[in-house]
Amino acid sequence: MDLFATSERAERYRTDLLAFMDEHVYPAEAVYEEQMREAGDPHFHPPIVEALKAEAKRRGLWNLFHPHPEWGPGLSNFEYAPLAEIMGRSFHLAPEACNCAAPDTGNMEVLTRFGSDLHKKRYLEPLLDGTIRSAFAMTEPAVASSDATNIELRMVRDGDEYVLNGRKWFASNAMHKNCKVLIVMGKTDPKAAAHRQQSMMVVPIDAPGVSLVRSLPVFGYVDREGHAEIDFRDVRVPVADVLVGEGEGFAISQARLGPGRIHHCMRIIGVAERALELLCRRAQSRVTFGEPLSSRANIQDWIAEARVEIEMTRLLTLKAAWMMDKAGNKAARMEIAAIKIAAPSMALKIIDRAIQVHGAAGVTNDFLLANAWAQVRTLRLADGPDEVHKRAVAKQELRKYR
């Protein structure tokens, strides 16, 4: 394994993406904030996002995540990792601008691998074209959803349809103005083996009986894409909209979460890099007691530790990506779990110190740090909480000593 070599095409995409960020994305951040303020709607879809999408598509910086050449450049996980990191530096704009935003990336991969021809025509193609968005509905308010076998939303067969009843929440992206479809996980056979009770279905967000109850705030922020609580009441879904078949839901969820987890980690490194940049610039520019903050030993310690921790996290991410490419997601499950533990904690520490260097300004919305902290903190829960991943790593480690 040569962790320091990259392909010529990956380097070309990296160069082009860096130019796109400098020339369009970073300048658009202030425009985005102004358009959101003027709209007065937390779920408003600002025109600047569509302008960025058009420019990214024109430059060929589109669907970079997709492993299938038919739908994107066909980059490997290892090739995509530095690109996801770059997009993570502007986490609220760049991923969507390049059609590489969660949860659409995971949903597109699910539809690519498990969707019918009709699903691909009706939902996958518009998702790949960036004309619609999607959400993934698995987590429920009434059960500990870190164990997916706990989910209770019922999917009862009735002739050529299933009838869905139950409630989901934290269905991220469901409040987006362009969200048109949900991938829903529920229970079809409570008497089956624990991992065969669940199924996944494709459900239009405007299907009769689907109600968006509320948009859940996260640390006081109401994110533009939203984290919806959704009520399903006698929602009728054709049998043809079951993905793969009854009882395959848990297996599909595991296939979906592997790439999704590592994509989060790749982007988190970009967030950490942006936070470190802000920390350094602030430390150089602010003077206390006659000297710049950057001259203080404790600030220099923070900067040095941040650089070391980012580099270590990046290397573990690249190792996990390389293993996914060479040996498959299953073989890389320990590395994926390990990086999902390490990356958010690393970034939170650096963001917190950047906030401290910014003083009171750091906790305001004048800088992106407070929002970055809130976003990254959720990733210690999303796609499985730290404790589940630690349990997985520990079990694999203990297996060596049986």
C-alpha cells in the first residue's frame, strides 16, 4: 500500500476542485448567508446553491463520490477521500454544489445497487442530475435506534401493497425544498430472525398518510435541509417499491452505512482544517498584553497538536478507504468503525480551541465555528454512536485472544 501516491486523474480533480472552491464556493458563503437572512425561512433554497451546482457541473465536478463510471467519474474511495475533505471545508455549500451531499450519496448508492429499473428511472436519475433530493428514514423516537433491530414502524402486507404505520425522526434532508423521496426502513415480520424482520421501501414524500410533523433543531440551529420527524399513518406502498425483497432491510442498511460513514470522516477532516486555519489567522492578528496570541506557548501547543491529530486521522481515513477498495467494505469494518470514532472527536477538539482563540466572537454566527461544532457533534451519533463503533472494534480485538 502506497498511502502517499495518487492517480493522475485524482490529482486533476483535486486541482480543479481547489480552483472551484477559491473562485466560487468561498466567495459564495457570504451571499448564501445574506439570501438566507432575506428569505426568513430556515428551509429556503437560496439561488446561490443552484448557481454553484451549475458551475460545478460545467466544470465536471459532479457526482464525484459515485463509484460507477456510468454515473460519475468512477473514482475509488481512496481517490475520493481528498476531494471529500476539500468539500468539507465549506460543509454547508460545497457537497451540495457538487452533488456529493449526505444523505443523497448513500441513497443513490442504495438505488444503484438495490433499486429496480423503475426506481432508477423515477428517482435515481433525477438524484444524479441534482434536480431532486432525498431522505433516509430509519431512526425512531420511541426506541434505541443505535440497534437497528429495535425499529418498530410496521409494514403490513395487504394484497399488492404494504401498509406503513409508525413514526420516524432525524430524517435528515426531509425538509429540503427539493426532497421528493424517502427510503424507509421498517418491520415486516416480527417473528422472523432478528436480522430478517426489517425491510426497506421507496416512498414518495408526498404519499397520502406521510406527514412532516416538525423540523428538529440541533443545538438551537434549524438546518436548511432539516432533520424531520415524520408520521406514517396507513401509508400504502406497492410491493414493487420494496428494495430487493422482504427481510433484506438490515443487510441493505449495513451496505449503505459503510461508505456513508467514511464520507462523513473525509469531510470532517476538511472542517478541522478550516477550523485550524481560522485559529491560526486569529492568533496571528489578535494582541493581548502587548504580544500576538500566536506567541503564547499554550496556543502554539494547540496548533502543533491540531496538525498532528489531523495528519493521524487523515492517515487512518486513507487506510480505511484503501482497504474498502482492495478488500471490500466488510473486510474494512474495523477501520471504518475506528475512523468514525476518531474523526469527530478530533475535529470537535480543534473547533473548540478555535472558538476559544476567537473569544466571545467564536460562539456567534459571525464565524462558522459555532455551527461547525454543532454539525460535527451530531456525527458522534449519526450512522451509529461512538459506543456502538467502540463495541465493534473491541469485539474484533478480543476475538484474537479466544
